[in-house]
Amino acid sequence: MERVYYSSFDSTWLKKVFVASTERGICMVDFLTSEEMFLKELKARFSGKIVRDDRKNQKVLIQLKKYLEGKLQRFDCKLDIRGTPFQKKVWSAIVKIPYGKTRSYKDIAHAIGHPKAFRAVGNANGSNPIPLIVPCHRVIESNGALGGFGHGLKVKKQLLDFEKTHAI
């Protein structure tokens, strides 16, 4: 039976940040939610035993804290990202968006070889289970509008502004 290890830490502007991993890598990140809601979502996605273990997630916890302090621009952790082949293509393209920069849904659709699939890119972006590490907040509309974000447009704008301020 697969084990899923979760941890959390307090952030000044994202409240509590939660992370979960399997033996293969990081499988879920969430914030601005309660532990109860995070665990409910985790149980819905994974059938294995869920265990709190900060040691198993130490590397990603350190990296997330540094990111939220503006001291880390690129994550270096193994991921266990689960989704359809199309979603995985989208998420792989999103990871390549440089810190402090944005790309449109249309740009991502072109990058993955499906130029007309920008709506499907939006759906895949919205179902990203590892925000911040897979920086879905960096994907915007072609006209410069923010588009959507699971944690709200205010938070998306804060993340984009934060990265622009800290970009080298």
C-alpha cells in the first residue's frame, strides 16, 4: 500500500501551506485552506495511508519557505504528478515558464503542439495539484488579463507581483 506523507508550515501571506509526497516525489501542494480540507482532498486523490512526516518533506518545505521569502526562483524536487497525458504535457510546459514571467494559455497550447487547445490548457492548468512548484499562476490570457486561479485572482496577482519584485 502506498504511503502519502504530508506536512505544513505557516506563511505570512498564504496562511498555512500544505505539501504531500509519495516515495516518488511531491504529489500535492495547497494553501489558504484548512488541514481538514487538505486531508479530505488528499484522501480523494490517493488511496494509500496518509501520515504526517515533516522529515520526509524537509527538502520541499525548505524550498517553499525560500520561495515565499523571494530567495528561491526554481524548485529542485522530484515530482509525483498524476494526471492525463495531456495534463502532464501542460504541466511540463508550465514548469519551464521563467520566474517573474508569464505565458498565455495560447502560448502553452502552441508549446505542447496543440495550438487550438488553449481552453483545454486552461482546464489542465486549473487542475494542477502542485501550485507554486508547477507555477500555474504564471499562465494568463492572451490579452493580458489574469484568467482564472483556484485560489482567487487576488492571490494570483499577488504571486505575479511578488515574483516580478524578486526576479533577478
